[in-house]
Amino acid sequence: MSLSIKEILRKVRKIELKTKGLSSMEFSGSYKTSFKGRGMSFSEVRLYQYGDDVRNIDWNVTARTGEPHIKIFEEEREQTFMLLIDISGSSFFGANAQAKNEYIAEIAATLAFSAISNNDKVGVIFFSDRIERYLAPRKGHNHILRIIRDLLFLNPKSKGTNLGLSLKYLNNLLKRRCTAFLISDFMTATYEKDLKVACSKHDIVGVHIYDTRETEMPNIGLLPVIDAEGGKMIWVDTASQTVRDNYRNKYEENLQYFYNTFSKVGADVLSLGTHESYVNTLRKFFKERSSI
């Protein structure tokens, strides 16, 4: 049954109140030291001085004037902050009190409010195995409310997952360096090449979201199971130790691929379960980044 406009607004407002307060009290300052000043933009040209980095010499001006000149760069005062959010079928799973898509909505809203409070623009790429929707980077409170609404209620046209596609789309979309949070359950192992290219252009952070029921299969006998992305229903004998081991091993293989792949390209990662508060983990993450 579809929700009324009033019910939709109530859900959006609930997440807004919680996450806006968190971003203001908990994360605003640490966000600034973690992500501000990582980009550099051209400012001016001046005469070369002893000790200047020769790699910054402006050879065109030097040739024209007959005297060595260097380019001066300054920290960018405004950055683009992107959220790449997996809305495939598995993202709507929820065996705990909160489904993964609702949990993701809170995390994404907290990050977005932190960004706009520091005068950064926020954009979103919603994806499954296709690009479901793109929201161009903007500032402003209403823009964040639009993001929250789409996170909760956007109905994807496809249920599959293609992480590489979202990274390719980001690379083609933004030519200037940005900070991008890739938020997914990472139940696939085919995105290493695209991640490597994306990390050469942007600051990518992987945020792994999981439900405890995805890590271990309970022993409850014969169970009808529907593949959230394929749509096929099968009967599974959860009493079988082999079945439960294979289920756990598949999850651990994907998780290890996630850690190894991001480690290879030097990108940061987070892993968050829907059964736990994300506040302390985000606080620790920001603190660690700001100390680098």
C-alpha cells in the first residue's frame, strides 16, 4: 500500500531532525578538518624565488618575460561532495528493526548536512545495475530533503547491482576532484578496475552496510528464500551445516574482496551494521582522517 503525502513528509521530517542535529553537534567540525582543503586551485603567477618548487614553473610566462615565474595555488574554498547509493533489491532487506535503505538514508543525510554546513555542494547518484537517478550537486536545506525523500521512496526500475557502472558514471560526470562516499552492501566482486580509475581522480570512501541475517543463516529447518535481486524463490534446508557454511563463506568472500580492493587503491572504508549505531563509527572515522 502506497503512503500518503503526509506520511512521506513525516518520515522525511523524522530523519531530518535526527541527522541534522547529529551533523551540527557531532560531525560538523571534524568533517571540515577531514575533507576541506584537499583540492587546490590556481591563484596567480609570480616571480620565481629561491626554494620554490620547480615543478610549478609556468613555462609560457617564463618564455614571454625572460624571467622564471611560478604558478601559485590555494586551497579550494568549496568542494563537491558526492553520494553513490546502492538501491538494488538487496538494499531493502531488513531482519532487524531497521531496513538497510532506512539506515542508509540516515547515514547519507548526516553526511549531506555536514557537507552543506561547511558550504560544500552535495550530489547523489542512485544506482542498481543501471543509473536510477542523478541529483546534481547543490547546496541548501531543501536539496537535502529531496535526497532523503528519494532515499526512502525512490522505486528502482531494476533490482540488480553494478558498482562499476556507478563509478564510471561519476568519472564521466565530474572532471574536477570530489569526495565520494560509495554506500552499498557490496554483495558483488567485480568492481576493482573501475574503483582504481575512480580513485585516481577522486577521493573515494567505501561504506559497507550489512544486516546480521546476511552474515549467518539461522538453523530453522526448511525455509522459502527469495533472491532480492533475481526474484527467484527457492527452498533452502537451513538445518544443513554445508548450506549454512556456504552462505557464510559467500558473505565473507565479498567482504574480504571489499577490504582488499579498497586497500589496493589506498581508499578508506567503513563497515556498519543496521543493528548498531553509526554515530561512534563515523566520529572515529572523521577523527582518524583529520589526523592524517
